[in-house]
Amino acid sequence: MDEDLEAMTREQLMAEARRLRDGIRTHRDSTGHELCWHHPTLWGLLPEKTDPLPSVPTWPEFLRGCPSLPRIPG
């Protein structure tokens, strides 16, 4: 899966590491809905170009599973 790394020079590997770190930091520093379960920008940092369609849970499941949302009693 990561065979492309074998052909990279040290400089290319360093640039790739910086690019990935930047993407991780951007995600880490996100807030609100940017932190929920669909992360195409973060996934886009990978060399394999897929954008899997997320399976969306039912609304009650979604509310239970998204820790960034305030809890509603009942």
C-alpha cells in the first residue's frame, strides 16, 4: 500500500511528513461540526484517492455518537 515511499528521496519524505503533520494539526484544531465523523480533507492526505460515502446512522444514533453535541434529556 505504501510502496511509493520506497522511491522517495529524503527531501521528498520530509516534505510528505510536513504535509501530513499540517493536515493532522488542521484537524486537531478544528471545532464544531468540522470534528464530526466525515473527514474527506483528512482522508485526502492519503495517496489512495477514495472518498467513501459515509453510512449515516439514524438520528438518535447520531446524537448519541457525536460527543461534540450537547446532550438532550429524554
